[in-house]
Amino acid sequence: MDTLTQLLPAVLVIGLLAAAIWALKRASSGGFSLPVRGSSRRRLLEPLDRLNLSPQHSLHIVGIEGRRILIVVHPSGCSVVDSAALPRGCAEAAELTDAGVRR
């Protein structure tokens, strides 16, 4: 009986810790956000395209305020390679793709 009274609170605390960790992981991945349909809010930053060169190297094209930026991601960080004006209609086409990213 004595070991049961000591074991029960320990199991309860471990269960609460596991539930808290699960909730924090879910919240950090965007699991608690509500989907908004037909939102008229325009995104400031839009991922337009991505090309994986290797497991640690990739190219990303990002649209921001009417400009197109080419970013290289590598193990040491990332670098901006080029920036150009976004062609007319490119932002609208990116909105039609799934989340703006073609895979």
C-alpha cells in the first residue's frame, strides 16, 4: 500500500510531462491554428519554387513585395544570389499552387 501511494503521483507527473511535451510540439508545428478559407489578406513573403541540389544544399526562389530573390541554402547558412523584379502574373500563379510551393 505504501509503494502504491508513492508510485501513483510519480506516474501522474510523468503523464502530465508527456502531455505537455506533446502539446508544445503540436503548437510549434502550427497544429493549433485555425484554417481560414477565402482570406483576402495578401502574403508579404511567398515561396515560389525550391530545388534540392543535395541533402544539405538547395536553391529557393522567394517573392517579396514584387521582387524575386534567389537564395542558396548550404550547411554554413544561406546566401542571396540574385534579386529581380517579379514578372507580371507570377504572384497570382504562385497563389494558385498548393501553398505557393511547387514540389
